[in-house]
Amino acid sequence: MNLINDPWIPVIRKDGSRERIAPWQVAETENPVIEIAAPRPDFQGALYQFLIGLLQTTFAPADDDEWFELWQAIDVQVLQQALVSFAAAFEWQNPDGPSFLQDYATLEDAPKPLAALLIEAPGGKTLKDNLDHFVKGGVVAGACAPCSATALFTLQTNAPSGGVGHRVGVRGGGPLTTLLVPAHDKATLWQKLWLNIRTEDNFVAKAQNPSSDIFPWLAPTRISDKKGVATLPDDVHALQMYWGMPRRMQIEAPDGEGNCTLCGEKNTPLFYAYRTKNYGVDYNGPWVHSLTPYRFDPKNEKLPLSIKGQQGGLGYRHWLNLNWQDPELGDHSAIVVREFYRNKLSELGNDFAVQLWAFGYDMDNMKARCWYESTLPVVAVNDDYREQFLAFVATLINAAKDCMKELRSQVKAAWFSRPKDAKGDTTMVDASFWEATEAEFYQHLRALADETRFLPSTVAKQWRATLVSHCIQLFDHWVLEGDAEDLDMKRITKARRDLVMRIPKIKAMKDLKQIAQAQEEVS
């Protein structure tokens, strides 16, 4: 299978039909492809990144003018010709040369089951000790070539820590990815991908031919043992960020035919095992991937940290740092998002709504705790008051965060006689707060963005009322709906009174009150 020439990517076309396509077919206009149809959510995100990386590497537009021209119409034959010239680098199993994302040398280590490529799969010790209670071993056996290739790419691009010498990816282990996608269901896959392509004048020129500087599997691996080297951004081509290969791996040849246990493809050659060796490419230094938000520590700006998936999921509390920046934390949105806001959003017009798709694993070192994904709105903001807008939105979010913490604290005070010593999971309280307040936050966000001049006073007043109201309602929900015999009404009454008294004293809530009062005085 060749990942450029052969149909292997599962998709849905406009008429609802499903099939597998070669990458260049995303540009077809007759019954166009509208979506990828991967069997797993992490595969879905990985295939988007594979196609974006492929377009960025081989077909990047020179400038914004060319970007908009290709956004409107693309000649499928032109795209096919551009991609085919790189086909030699995308052989899935090549007995006579390099294979996609697999080590250049022959690995002699003992084979492992293919299922271990899946990030959430239990490790060897977990299986040996029979501790695979939640993610069972043995569920995934043989996989078809398309699923095996996708699993390998998913692992290499998200690579978490994997033990001694098993390196993390370019963005660190388990990075968060943010992609721009149209907010309506009539968009084609081409449009969804193209929104995330950078221009050459803002990034680097597209590649003219395949090279090991971009595709590391085309040459011997840069070993990173004691005698080896780290790989810094200046050591290789910038485009290698899309094709990082931190793990030394080789997929074993297929062993018979059957049904793929991942996608259900019937009567297809199945892959069951792979070999791996440690001390692969060690991506170190100030790597900044185009599709990932980063935190820049003012004390050490040379080592940006990719923002990771976090326990509790993704929601409006992350809107500011994923869409713009959070100066208090040092968080910055992905480069492709910033460039879209700066150069393209206003040109697309208000009739074309765009949203931000954020996804990634919440990792605890080698352990995948959860997969999270969410869509957040993208809003155009008048340049004249953008700075004020962002500062005010930060105040809204900070007020919500602090109110949520106070709510959680007082719920625990009502539940337990010694709340500080109480153990256990209280994330359901946090989740209920974010869910209850999310719709109103986005209503306020759009109202602020639509203003021809910045008038936050009404929003400040309403948001304060919203937070107070929901905190009290949720306190009553979590505390008073238990069994009556378990309720300590004296303790509950005190906790509720403390909640009502303390919320208005939160700094961000005071700031909102001052904003509301200032406008009232002007009026």
C-alpha cells in the first residue's frame, strides 16, 4: 500500500456514501468528500493532521492571495501531481527501501502485539498482573493496513512517555491539537483542511522533493542514547514537525486474512505485531508546532511547553488561551489560529462561520486517563477594542473559575465535618458548574464581539448574577438531594451562608461590579 497513490483513508461523501480515498481525492468536486470517517476519535484527529501535514509539505500557497484562490477552487489533477512526486516516501511496507514512519534499520527486538500501538492500551506489566480492568487487553488483534498505518501515525504524533529511551513527540507527550473547521455541515473536507494551511511567506517554502530532513524514516535514525544526539529545530527542516518519529518501530508483515478488529474491514490482510527499540529521535529545545497552543514561561522563553489535555475536559474556561492568549498564564493559541485571525477571518466574511476543534489525550505519563475533544466558537473582534475585549473576557473567565472553586469548597464543607482531610473525587461538581454556565458565557461573548463599540457594563452585571445564581442552585443540588438522614442541616446552613457571603468578595467579581457601576455613573 502506498499512502499517496492508493485509496486507504475512510471518508463520507456529500451523498452520504462511504468509501476509502487516496489523499489527492480530497479536492474532487463531483460528489465531494465532506468528512473523514475513522473508527476511533484519536484516529479522526490523526488523519486530519496527516492530510494537513501532507498539504503543508507539498502544496503550501505562496501568500494569502493564493490561499484564497485555492480555497475557492482546486484542480484535482494539479494536487495529484504535486502529491505523487512524494509517493516514494509513503510506502507502507517497502522490502526494498524505507517504510512510512518506520525505522531505517532492521530491528531485531522481540515482536509486540499490534494493539500496543494504541495509546490507551494496557502495558505489558498491566496485562501480566491482570490489572486491565477498564481497558481490556486482547480486544484488538489483527488490523488492516489502513488502520495499522493510522495507529502508527497516531502514536508517533502524540507519543507519550513510554519508558526508558522511548521518546515523546515533537510537542511533548499527549499534546493538545487545535484545528479550525467550518461551523456548518455543508463544508467540504478540502475546506476543513485548507483552513489550517499556512502560507509560505508566513512559514517556510513547500518541499520540492522528499528528504530525510523532513521525513526522518528516509535515513538512519538520529539515535539519542548516551553516545547520540538530541534533535533541535535547527538540526532538521521545519516541516519535520508534521512528520516526527520519536519511536523506533517496524510493523511485521501481515499474517493471513480476516476481519479488521478496529474498522471491521472484511477479508483483508491483517497485521498482528510490530518491533520497537528505544532511543529514537529525541526532539528537544524550542519546538513550536503550528497546530498546538503553547505556554511560554517568561523566565525561560526558549523552552515553550505545549498545552496538554487536562482532567475535566475542554470548555469555555479554555476559550481565551486556545483562541487568543492568556497573558497571566503565558498561554498562546496555535500559530495557525493566530494567523487565521490576523489574515483570513475578516476576508471570509461574517456569513462563513468558523469554530475551533480542540482534542487530545489527558495523559498521566504513560497512562491515558481520557480522550477529550470540544468545539469552541471563533469570533471576529474589532481591532479598535480588541485589547479591551480580551482583558474583559479574561475577567469573565477568572470570575467563573474562582466561583467554581468556592462552590466546590463549600459543597465539601457541607458534606464533611473535616473537608480539608476528605478524600475522593469532586470533579462532578466542577463539571456541573461549567456545563450550567457555558451557554450564557457564549451568548455574552458573541454580544460583545458584535458591538460596534465596546460596552461591557451590561455583560458584567448579568454575568455576576449568573454566577451567583448557578452557584446557589448547584450547591442545593449537590448537598440537599441526598438521603435526609445523612444531612447535617447545621453544617449545610453554615456552608450555604458562607458561599453567599464569599462569592461577591472574589476579586474578579469585584472587578465586574466596578465595571458595571462605572458605566451606570456615566449614563
